[in-house]
Amino acid sequence: AQSVAQPEDQVNVAEGNPLTVKCTYSVSGNPYLFWYVQYPNRGLQFLLKYITGDNLVKGSYGFEAEFNKSQTSFHLKKPSALVSDSALYFCAVRDSGYALNFGKGTSLLVTP
Amino acid sequence: DSGVTQTPKHLITATGQRVTLRCSPRSGDLSVYWYQQSLDQGLQFLIQYYNGEERAKGNILERFSAQQFPDLHSELNLSSLELGDSALYFCASSPLAGGNNEQFFGPGTRLTVL
């Protein structure tokens, strides 16, 4: 089964510093990987996806993610964190059908 | 705003009852997905419909059912409710059945079973 793992429950970073939220995947075949963000009492918002092509994927709100096949990772990054980036971040992989299998989520806290 | 709407926003009911959650996909999207988000289980895929037909099933209980209507809106029916069914239920939509498309999520319906 296609799955992702987010090893960190919470990531803390100071505003202006770079941030990384980690995700590793386990798939058979080529992975279709996604990042979503969830703000309190809101639905999930799509940030970016990797289907094929460049290993560095650029997405919304200045986020990017690096696909690393040898390390089976798809880490989310941002060069300079904002307090407003504080939210719950989910990595997901498309399963053998068409649904998304989500990680358990990583809470990002950006402090001023 | 993703363009996906869900009603109601909140639902409080008692054990043993039945409820219906409604979802309208983004304009032009043919595929609808239902997910359940709870503290202990995380985000779990329940079921997918594409253009009115069931396409995939995930961890959906037999007490739960769904359908997609000709106007493409979808309803998730939850019956014989138990305390453990309390969760946030999301609907998502995408243009096609899958492929490379990202899914766009609605704001969710928070179900509380007392």
C-alpha cells in the first residue's frame, strides 16, 4: 500500500528562519505526492504536488518541496518563515486507486 | 475559498441517530471524495464517486453510505451513530477520477455524537 510518514509531531521555528517539514514515502511504482495545509477550523488547502519532472517543486505561499528518490523523501521547505505559516501540514500520496493517503500531520509553530 | 461547499458546518446528535452530510463540488468537477478526520485515526479516506458512480472505497463502515446525484452534489449518510463517529468530515473534489489532479477540500462538517 502507498503510504507516507511524517516523523515530527511538531516543528518550531523563529520567524524569518528557514523551515523544513519532513515527509518520507513508501510506494510501489512512481509516487504522486502532495502537501496540504490546514488552518484551525478550516479545510485542507493544496500547497503543491510532485508527479514527475524536476525534483524541486514550487507551490503556493512561497513553499517548495524537494523530491528525493534515493531517500524516499518529500520534505516541505520555505526559505523564510512567517508567523502566519503556523498551521497543521499534511503530506499525502495518491494510492493505487485515486484517493489520498495522508500522514498524521505536523504542527508548525512560527514564533515572532 | 476552494469552491467546495459543505453543509451543515456543525451537527450535534445522539447515539443511534442518522444524519446526512451534503457536499457540492467545485463547478466542473466530476469526482467527489469523502474523508473523516479524527484525533485517533487522523485523516482517512472513506469513499469516492465519479460522475454519479462509486469509484473507490476506503475505510468506510457498513453503517455509512454515500451517493452522488445527477447535479454532482454528494451526500454522506451516517446511521446508528456511535460516540466514536464524532469527527470532522471533509468532502473534496477534483475534475477527473484521479490521475495527477489535486483534490480541493471543503470546510468540513463537524459531527458531535452525544
